[in-house]
Amino acid sequence: MPKKIIVIGANHAGTAALNTILDNYKDVDVTAFDANSNISFLGCGMALWIGGQISGPDGLFYSSKEILEGKGAKIYMETSVNSVDFDSKVVYTKDAAGKDCEYPYDKLILATGSTPVGPQLPGMSLENVQFVKLYQNAAEVIEKLGDTSIKKVAVVGAGYIGVELAEAFQRNGREVTLIDCADTCLSAYYDDMFCKRMEKQLSDHGIHLAFEEKVERLEGNEKVEKVVTDKHTYDADMVIFCVGFRPNTKLGNGQLKQFHNNGAYLTDLMQQTSRPDVYAVGDCATVYNNAIEDTDYIALATNAVRSGIIAAHNACGTELKSPGVQGSNGISIWGLNMVSTGLSLERAKKLGFDAAATDYEDWQKAGFMEKDNYKVVIRIVYDKKTRRILGAQLCSDYDISMAIHLFSMAIQEKVTIDKLKLFDLFFLPHFNQPYNYITMAALNAE
Ligand SMILES: Cc1cc2nc3c(=O)[nH]c(=O)nc-3n(C[C@H](O)[C@H](O)[C@H](O)COP(=O)(O)OP(=O)(O)OC[C@H]3O[C@@H](n4cnc5c(N)ncnc54)[C@H](O)[C@@H]3O)c2cc1C
Ligand SMILES: NC(=O)c1ccc[n+]([C@@H]2O[C@H](COP(=O)([O-])OP(=O)(O)OC[C@H]3O[C@@H](n4cnc5c(N)ncnc54)[C@H](O)[C@@H]3O)[C@@H](O)[C@H]2O)c1
């Protein structure tokens, strides 16, 4: 059992590791450092707050320095770890007062997360050009939206955050232009037939879509006034950049093995890095993706929490292997719900799978149910050679979120599309149909 564990970063991944250690290994002396003044902010709440769907940020935190210290941890907030000597196993910190300290460790858990990608464009330093990551970012946007002269908002990036923020600013009474260099929204997670449904939902609610456009510069005097792309110029009183995140690996760059795609710390199924006493979790680390049966980078709070738990047990001497992940995710925009897990057909083919998809659309419940019935569209992606299910996507006004968990487990357990055809799914007209869309999609697979 190690005596001293240090955790660098105490947000979702770090907090999960800390709680696991504090709840299960009472003899371990655990210390955490976080450069921020708050921890556990649920970023997903930002759009809900801006859009007025929640009244404020209080419920968006589930942990704190006080809670963790109450369980026995030593927590240093507003304290940056500036370097780590991985050979002599010492971390070097600087606190808010500028005081330098050093702390030895037996085991180290890196939970340093990710930072927003910030394109280097002319005009980025103009006022009202915003990034979204921290609670402070959200609070600043909310405060600025008190200025009614901010009428037009340009959101750059139509991934999860961009689409959610587009809805939020429109709900907040602003005119919204959603810009992306890709030819549609959510292209990293869904196939075109689903992206087009989301596109229609956005434009039906007044969002101006500007896809296949590359932002070249921002223009204005002190405040931003225009966004200039390679195709058009858009008036904008505020510009929000949500063009992805990159892993924050400053501390281990060049000293720990890194993922060729984006430099995230390479980890094994125990979240161990190339140095046995050093673990990496959450957005700064890789995960094992069961859909591709290989190492991948999937920045999600869900992966941050699970990897934090896994690293904590292994750092404390209990071997625990990750079952791998599938990158399950979901989004709900003005009540249009979309969920996906594993690979889209497009990504599966790009990765070289002999992939096929079986699609189906039907009512959620039996046709004789006279109200609260909704159409559901499903796509199941599978490998024609191995018959293994590689991914699934669903879309509906109905809450289809539970269905994606079935496919997440199917990918993890390498279930084939043929095994799914006659899989036992209950029928009750209040909930579904005897020949439900999961069964029908599987039965129709070639
Ligand atoms: C707007 C938004 C909405 C999102 N919505 C969802 C969602 O709905 N579902 C979902 O699954 N995921 C969502 N995510 C992604 C999710 O928030 C991230 O995957 C998650 O925050 C990763 O947690 P983490 O602890 O690994 O990293 P981070 O949250 O980035 O935290 C890293 C921490 O490390 C600290 N740190 C870094 N370097 C140092 C250092 N040298 N010294 C001291 N401290 C340091 C930072 O201060 C920070 O507190 C969203 C993200 C955003 C931005
Ligand atoms: N509901 C959820 O599960 C949820 C919600 C929010 C965020 N997240 C996670 O948080 C992370 C960050 O989300 P995100 O939306 O910032 O990233 P993302 O990768 O989902 O989307 C980034 C988007 O920006 C576009 N883009 C990239 N560079 C551009 C440029 N120069 N100009 C215009 N467009 C550009 C990309 O085409 C992409 O559509 C992701 O890992 C995401 O999965 C998840």
C-alpha cells in the first residue's frame, strides 16, 4: 500500500480518484492540487444556464475543497503544479501568493484535463470573444448578456458544445449564427441522416447555419463586430469558440509516452502511464475503445469519472482493469433527442471496417396508443465480416436514452448483430411494440 498519493487536477477525473481513495483506503495520505478556485463544475450546465433552463449555477457543483478535506484529503486550490521530477518523484507547486513548494509522492495521478482549442486568428483579442470551459467562463458570458446591445451571437464549432450553446443563446433571445468548417453539425458522432435532422431542428428554431466555412478573422474596434469566413461576413456582438479541446499534458510532455493523434498520455487498462508509479485519467489521457479494439481519445465526463476510479484502485494496490469504453453520448435540442455509441457508419468505413448499417423507423409505442407516441429512427452499425456490432445511433422526440446503453454493452461484450435479432425485449403497449425497432432493425440486417 503506497503511503503518499498526489493527484494533480481535482475536477471530474481528479475528484473521482480522490473519492475512491478516501472511501476505500483510509491509510493512504492523499494530497491534491488544482489551479482553479472551484472544482466539479458540470460544463453541460453552461448552456442550460445561458438558455434560462436552470435559474443559476448552484446545482452545477457536486464537490469542493471542504467536502474532500472533510473526508481526509489535503486540497490546495489556486495552486499550480509547475513541474514534476518523475525520477525523484517530487512535484513542484506555486500557490496564489506565489509561494513555491515541493511535495514527494509514492504514486502520482495526473488529472490535468483539457484546454479549449484557440485558433490563432486576427481579432481574437477583441472584447466579447469567449471560450467555454470553466464556471468563470459561463459566469462572464451570463454577466455580459445583461448588455442588451449584444443582439447577434456567432458560435464557432458545431460539435456538442456549439450546438447546445446555439440553442442556449437563441433561447436567451439572441440571433445566432452557427459556423463550422465541416459540412454539417455533430459530424464526429453521427451519420449524415441524423446530422440533417439536427440541422433542420436548428434552422426551424431560427439558427442561421454556416457550414463548410472557415473563420479567417474577427473584426471590430474594442468590441468584436464581425466574423469573416472564407465565404461570408457575419455581424456578431459576441463570438463563442467551441472548436474542440486538446489534452493538457504540459507536465509530462516528452517524459511520458503520448498518443500519436493528439499527445494525450498513453495509458493501459489500469490507466497507468509509461512510468509505473504515474497514472493519467480523464481528458489528459487515452482510453481503450471497444468499438475499434484499440487506444483512443474520447473526452467525456463519463470517461473522466470511470478512469479516475480505476486509477485510484490500482494506485492503492488493488488491480482493476477498465472494461473499455464506447464513447456513448447524447444531446437534446429543443426536445429532439439524439444518442450514439461506438462508431458511425462513416467513421467505421474510414477506419477500414467492412461495415454495414441497418436502419429502421417506427413509432415507439403500439399504433393503437392514442397519445404521447413518437417516431424513432435507429441505425445499427456492424462489421459484415465478424458480424460484431460497432455502433448505434437513435433519434426521436421520445426519451430514447436508455436504448443506447444496450448497444454500449453490446459493443463492450462483442455481441453480433445476429445475436441481437431474437434478443429478449419485452412488449407493453405503454412502452413499445411487439415488433420493436431494435428487433426489426436487427432482423433486417443483411
Ligand atoms: C461546455 C461543456 C459541456 C460539456 N458537457 C458534457 C456532457 O454533457 N457530458 C459529458 O460526458 N462531458 C461533457 N463535457 C466534457 C467534460 O466536461 C470533460 O470531459 C471533463 O471535464 C473532463 O474532466 P477532467 O477532470 O479530466 O478534466 P478538466 O475538467 O479539464 O479538469 C482538469 C483540472 O485540472 C486542473 N489543472 C490542470 N493542470 C494543472 C496544473 N498544472 N496544476 C494544478 N491544476 C491543474 C484544472 O484547473 C482543472 O480543474 C463538457 C465540457 C464542456 C466544456
Ligand atoms: N452531450 C455531451 O456528451 C457533450 C456535451 C458537450 C461537450 N461534450 C464533450 O466535450 C468535448 C468538447 O466538445 P466540443 O463541442 O468543443 O468539441 P467537438 O469535437 O464535439 O466539436 C468541435 C467542432 O468544431 C469544428 N471545428 C474545429 N475547428 C474549427 C474551425 N477552425 N472553424 C470552425 N469549426 C471548427 C469541428 O468540425 C467540430 O464540429 C468533446 O469531447 C465532447 O464530446 C460532450
